Amino acid sequence: MPMTTRTAHIPQKIEATIQLPSSKSISNRALLLCALSGPGGSVERLATCDDTYVMWRALQQRPAQVDVMAAGTAMRFLTAFFAVCDGEEEHVMTGTERMRQRPIGVLVDALRKLGAKIDYVEQEGFPPLRVKGGKLKGGHLSLPGNVSSQYVSALLMVAPLMEEGLTLELTGEVVSRPYIDMTLSMMRTYGTSAFWLDDHTLQVHKVAYKDDVIFPVEGDWSAASYWYEIMALTPADSGSKLVLPCLRETSLQGDSAVRKFFEPLGVTSTFDVAHGSVTLTRNAETECPADKVFELDLTNQPDLAQTMVVTCALLRRPFRFTGLQSLRIKETDRIAALQNELKKLGVELGVEGDEAVYVTHYDEDAPKWNGEPIATYHDHRMAMAFAPACMRCPDLEIANPEVVSKSYPRFWEDLESLKEGGNDYLSNKY
């Protein structure tokens, strides 16, 4: 397939309202909880991205071969789901070439210990998987706390169907805790008993889910991060204002922390609780000194890493971000991808193993685009994080821009809509 490229043209002054996509993290959990609870519930304002579509399709059709494409969340959630579908024919879980390279052994081992019947079709520890549904005993289980929170969430959501429920102990440092908290909160909305016993132990009782829940999905804070990036790149005296509806200050999403992360970069968030929106404005008074190293621990918000790294590079701010252990096994090796693509802007990204990235010095003319398209590595967040770079590097090209369909299908159209004051697009079903 020939490489396609796209160039964004973003004005320096912004006055717009952007209707963000719904949260795919919440949508995917709500779909699974609906499927586990029975036919009486529904999901309002469902995300329309690729990752949610493959979840919806698999749960509706229950095919013998479940192709999740590049959707890691779907692979993990559906593996657990089909493992507890007692009486169904076996399902083979597969996906893209990259998906077949992403490890899943921790989840498979955990489900097997609980009584699941799962076999590897090809390579041990990786998809494809053959899953035969049955009754899981449950009980006590221990997992490392630094594994993907999606493994933890997958186990938690199917735990009410286990004969003994589940006590799940997470050893060591617990990463991406807000995603676990999101799962627990949603499970309780669906009527089950799920909670932290202490800082490292989770308890889920065998309690049937309610089958009449109508769950409204909020806007996607991860998607909002790219608009925060754009706002940070507008001139401080431009009078720019950006309204993002359907975002809650008290959100289930850990990535809502983006509003705090961008305060030192000169972006202020003002919430309108009555209308359920947030307004972004430029505020030079909140900016940290330009020579001060901007430090963040992204253990709980790894999906914001690319946005934060690229924003700081474009603003020529020194930074050091930690808590990046999971970035190596995402849609691509995101640390290596950032290193490679920032070089095209004249920025050298320092790396400390799998834990930290930093920039302490910028060349005089950086950021300056060398003319090579920014590669996206089949990773939606690479495309969206680098798109605002056109505000510093005009005519910069993004390769394979269609990858944004994984989480934000209308991203490019929404960028174009800035010229007319934003969009009014809203969709909540397939």
C-alpha cells in the first residue's frame, strides 16, 4: 500500500467549539458490562472509533474467529469475556501482525489459574488464542502491579461470574491506577460489589450485574490532550479560546489530569458544570519559567506521554518525564518512535531505559522540520501528537494519517473546522 501524507493548517488564533469523540475506554467497558449483565441495558453516546467498533461487533456477532485488528483493549477484554461464556463454542482471538507481537501471557496465565480453558494457536505468550468458555472458580490471585491495567480490568469485570468471586493482589508498584478505578466505579454502577481492600488488594464478590443500566459515555480526555497542545502553541496574546463540550471535571478518566499538566504550559481550564463543558484559554501568568525543567510522573497517564513530549519540544522547554514502562509495548515502541520522529524536527530525545525521557538542550534553530514525513508506526497517537507541529513547522507532513480512526476518526476534519469556528458533530451509535 503506498504511503499517504497529510498536512494540517492550524491558525495561530483559535475561537472554536470542538465536539470530541466519546471516551473509548469508558465505551469499551460499558459494552462489556452490558454483555455480562443481560439484554436490558444500553450505552448512550458510544464511541465510534475502530477500537470500540470491534468490541461491539464481537459482542453482537460472537464469531468463531474474533479479529480485533489493532485494538489491544478489545483483545484483553474479550479474551476474559469469552472465557466465562459457559456453553458457547470456542473462539479464536486474533488481530494485526503487531497485535500478534503484543504479549498477553500474564492475562492468559491468570485466567488459566482461575479455571479458564485457553490455548495458544501459534507462539507461546502471544495471540492468536483459542478460548473455550466455561465456569471459572475464582478465589485468590496475585499479579505484578506494573502490568497493563487492562489485564486487571478484564479480570475484575468477569469476576462477579466466578463461583468464589475474586480477590486480586497486585504486587509492587501499581501503574495506571485511574483506569482500575474507572473499572471499579462502572462495575458498581452496574450493581456489583467491587472495591479496594487496601492499596494493593482488590475484592469482587459474586453478585449479579443489573440488566437495566443505561450508561452515558463522557467525552474523551485523551482526545482533548491534542487540543490542549494546540492551545499551548497559540501566542499568549492571541485571545484564543476553545470550548470542549461533554468533559467532566470529576471524570472517571485518569487522563483528565491533562488539564493540570498544561497549566505550567500556559493553558487554563474553566469548567461550566451546568452545560458540561470546559473552556481553554491562554494564560501566560501560569507558565513556568522557560529555563526550568518541566517534570511529570506519567505512571497513571501513559497515553499522554506523546502529547506532552511533542508539546514541550515545540515550545523548546526542557523536560523530564518518568513512569513510561508501558510505552514499549503499545501500538508501537512509543519511546523509540518519539526519538526517531523528533530528530526530523532537530530535537534529540534522551532516554533512560524504559522509565524516562528527557530533553535538556535545544539547538538554536529547533524545532525545524527536515522535510521527511513524520512516520506514525500504525499508532494513532503519533499522528495526533505531531499534527500540531505545523504551528511551528509549516507544511509538515504526517504519514499514513488514517491511523487516527483507531480512537478519533474525525480528527483531521476537526482540525479543518477551526477555520469556521469548530464542529457540531455528535454521534453515539453504529
